[in-house]
Amino acid sequence: MTIVVLIVALFIAVLLVLFGAQNAQPVSLHFFSWESSSVPLVLALGVALFLGALLTFVVTLPGRLNAWRERRGMQYRLDEQHRDEPPPTPGEPPASNDV
């Protein structure tokens, strides 16, 4: 499985290098009153990709933290339940609740 992931990652890296090489022409960027005269297109796209990933991380962080806290609470309650149960006697089959 690891070799498959490595091959896929290498393929994606080659595609990114080819994309960058074919999109190196300079472009001008305008953002409100800020203006850039000459930036390679691949750099502008890379910065936009990075900012989008950062924004996605920040927006989804509260939901992921809530899910983490909920899982932690469930694990704590499960550990408490197992702590209250008596340990099984050696040689005795585990109790069945199928009655």
C-alpha cells in the first residue's frame, strides 16, 4: 500500500511541476488599493491555494474541537463503566447478556 501512495504522490508532484513550468508568465494583481506589477501566475495560484487551505482549517476548527471533546468524554464514560465492572475470573467464560 505504501508503494502505491508513493507512486501517486510522485505523479501529483510531476503534474504540479509541469503546471508551474507552463504557467510562469507574469500577471498583475489588484486587491483594493494594492497593486502588483509582475508576479508569476503559478505563484499567485499557489498563494491563493494556501490561503484557501488556511481559511478552511480555521473555519472547520471549532467543529473538529467539539468532536474531539465529545469523543474524549465518551471514552472517559466508557473507561468509567469498565472500571466499575469486576474483573473476569481466570478460566471462567465471559458473561453473556444474550438471555
